[in-house]
Amino acid sequence: MKTPQPTTTARRQFIKHAAMLAPAITLFPSWLTASTGSRLRVAFIGMGEWGQQYLRTALLHKDIAVHAVCEHDTAALQQAKQIFRSAGMALPALYNEGATDYTKLLTRRDIDAVIIATPWQTHYEIAKAALLAGKHVACGAIMGSTVEEHWDIVNTSKQTGKQYVTLDELSYRPELMAITSLVKEGKLGELQTIHAGADYAALNNTTISGTQPYPVYPAAATADLLGISATNQYISLSVQERQQSYVISKADPKTGKPQLIITNGLVNSISLGTSNNQSVLFQSNFNTHSFSTGFWLQATGGHWTDLSKSVQITGEHAAHLNLNSNHPQGNIALALHDFVNKVRQPTEQLAVCAAATNSVIGTLAGLSAAQNGATIQFPDFYS
């Protein structure tokens, strides 16, 4: 991968693109300060670290009203109470009697949606119960442990007409949003290949039952870039070990701060193909936790690498993107904002189809690895 060198012309080109992309990469304060109407009445199930992060942001969102919290761990519930006090808000209804206390919460008529922030093993059971209770669902990346569980959530969402949305704050990195805008506007031509890297511990195991089958982080962002939908779906998946270049995060010997570098070696990879003949390669490894996102995108009209923070458009000089991606709270606000929009402005295609597609990558990768890298047919959740 060659890193394009910025020039004076490149800077002018960047300013042109930056102006065009500004709406896509800016977190507008009005989202948190100006209500658009009746508030979405939400309950939180689970108050671990991730749930607390979303709670803090939800309490700032003027289109969200938190009516209840369920957490069987007393210490975590106390931390949640402190978040309400710090925000100057009265405590909501609290459920703390046991691990299944969420069933009582789901009977409440003053709740429109639930945010599930429990351990991944419980997502399927809680989400299905919530959908059947007539609640919209926002959840972490894992939908279920098996292909059958994914299908069950998809069918339940379709039958009830309730949204199931994955909360993926990391997909809202400014540079990802900027490059996605360029791709969707056709500035880079037709997208051909995406490479990305992330830890994926399940690949070297014959079964995923003893590991955490989290999908690789870039799955949602990659699907958005490719326009994965009913008209362009993943059709196959396989796991392979191959010699290739990849990106890792390594401490700078002088400063001790992490830095991204390109290295080469044998790595496990999840390979996906789409119905539009595009290819995706999620690089991973079992024994290391140093992989970065390592995004590399190739299109007919140019390419982009997140390592260099630059995009090269064919026939033009490189435009250098100096975009800061360290905005975790802003990313959470964007994720919540999109959840509210999906509930209020539903499209013909329920969000559950995309959620299942991204989540099941982990399950299918485990199946392929257990069969020595066999090619697995991808489920058609959009049918």
C-alpha cells in the first residue's frame, strides 16, 4: 500500500471535499438540545460500563426519556443512580430483584423501546421477549449465538413490526463517515474491495461455545460502505490463513504512545463475497490483541487507507484528511440519534436485516473454522 503524498493541490482538493462532507462528519449540538416532538420512552436493561456510557448520553438527548433501569448487580445499579443524580434528574423506576427481572419491566406501558446492555449470551433471550412485548430494541453487536437464533429475531421483528437496531458507536468515526459519503456520491467510482483488521478470537477454535463470538468491529461500517441490502447481499463466507500485509498498533519506543504500522505475516482472515462481485477481507489473529481497524478501500476511481488518513481519487492529486476520530461520546450520540430516527421514520426494510447480517459473521466464521475453512452460504435475511 503506497501512501499518497499531500501537495498544495491536494490541500485545495481536501478543502473542496471537506466543505462537501461537513454535514456528514459534524455532531450538531441541536440533536442534544432541540426536541423534535414527543420523546421516545426508553428503558435500559444492563448497567455495565457500556450501558453507563449510553445512559449518560441518553440523558442529554432531548428526544429520549429514560423511564426505567434494570440491573441485578447492586454496585452497578448504584453507579447508574449516581449518573441520574449528576445529571440533575429524578431516578426512574428501578428493577433489581434478579437476572430475569427485565420481564417485569417489559410489561410497562410507558416504555416504547429498550436498550440492551447485558452480556452477549443474554441478548437473544431478552431481545425476543422485548419484541414480543411490543418494544423496539437497541442492542450491542451480538444478536445470537446460532444462525437459528438470528433468524428467530429477524422473523420476530418482521412479525411484530418493531425495530431491532445495533448500537455501534465505533462506525461513526469521522473519517469513516467522510469516506462513506464519497463512496455513496460516486466520487470513487464502483467499490471493489475492502480490507480491515480486528481481533477475532474464535477463528482458531473448533467451536465458538467457549469464546466470545463478537463480530469483527468494522462489519457495520463495511456493510454501509458496500451498500449491503436486499439488492447487494453477502453470498458467501470462509475463513483462511494467509500471508499478507496488515496493520497493528505498536507502542512508540520513545514516547510509549500507540502508533499504527504495517507489518507482514500469517493471519487468519474472514473472506466475504457479495452479489455485486465485491470482496471483503477481515484480518484477524488468535494470539494477539494489537490489530487496528486497518481500513483499506479500493474502488474503480481511487483508493483510501485510514492509516495515512488520505484518499486518492484517480486523475486527481491526493486529498489529505486530517480527521480526529477520538470522539467516543460524540459517536454514542450519533448512534442514539440514528436509533431514534429508525423508530420514528421506519423504512420498508427493517433495521433488523442489517443487524443480523453483521452479527452472524461471527457465527459463520466459527462454523467455517470448525470445517477447515469451508465456504459457508450466507443467510438471506432480506428475503
